[in-house]
Amino acid sequence: MSEEKADKRKAGVKEGQSGYWIEERYEIIEGVRYDFLSSPKVTHQMLVTELNASIRASCHTVGIVLVAPMDVHFDENNIVQPDLIFIANENLPIIKDGWVKGVPDLLVEILSPSTGSKDKVRKKAIYERFGVQEYWIVDPGYSTIDQLVLVDGKYQLAATYGDEETFTSPKLSCISIDLRQLFHNAMRFKEKATD
């Protein structure tokens, strides 16, 4: 290959790479920035997709479902990116200028090794303090969902659902999710332990 052609190939690669934009993804909890360390795995995304489809199918007339990445701005010191957000029609005014700036009715987090502790401790405390009516913690490792419901300003564990049950909500009567189907569809791609 001639020197001129080699120079053009290098220049072309540089031009192509300079056009890529990689969005920073992070959350702010109690004024502390937490960077996302990596993108989610397929099992995580399948669970988000299946939950989104299930909720939309039965609740599309009473509200909207949004999926990550979507910031929820509680205040300037608390901006989070839940995996799934549900906002009832009567609370749609919290969507301002194309952003969620207020308290959704339901937030869902799907645990992963890099975010599990934050989801179960820090984010749970924030969601409770700001008054999110219902918070689900989905554990792909055990195929369970912990359903936390706000009662008198504090979260109570309403139920822990396993993969053989139908998930319902005391706050959102439109929700009915066959967890056997949900977890079966998502866990097809669960990574296997290696030796």
C-alpha cells in the first residue's frame, strides 16, 4: 500500500472516531455523584423490557411508563436514573420541559453487582423521603421482586414475589404480571458460572 493511501486511511479513522459522542451516565444522591461503571447485561435489559411491556399492556390508559436512561429530578442534590418509571395521568405535570421533575408513582430498580447495595440502601432512602408511593427491587439472581409500599411516610415490604406468582399492586390496580413468564423470558440469557 502506498504511503499516501495509508495516510488517508489513518485520517479517515480519526475523522470517524471524532464524530462519536459517549454520554456520561451518573446519578446524584445526597449531593454525591455516582458514575455508572458499565452498561447493563442482557438479562437486566430483558427484565426492563418485559416489565415495561407488562405494565404498558395493562396500565396504558392510566399513566405512562418510561425506561432508563431517564433522569428523575427530585431536587438539585438528588437526580437518579431508575430502570423503570411509572407516572399516573394525574401526576403527568411533573414532566416539565421534557424532563421528570418531581415524584413518580412507581420506580423499579433491577439489581446488578455494581448497583445492588446503592439500590437497596441509598436509593430506597431517597425514594422513601421524597414520597415515591411504590418501589420494586427486582433480583435477577433469585428471580424475585420485593414490593415496597409507602405507608405513613415509611416503606413497608408489602410482599416478596417469586417466579411462580402473579404480581399485583395495592397502589396501581391495573398491574398484574405473570412472573413465571417474566423471569423465563429474561433468564434465558443469564450468564453461567465458569470454572
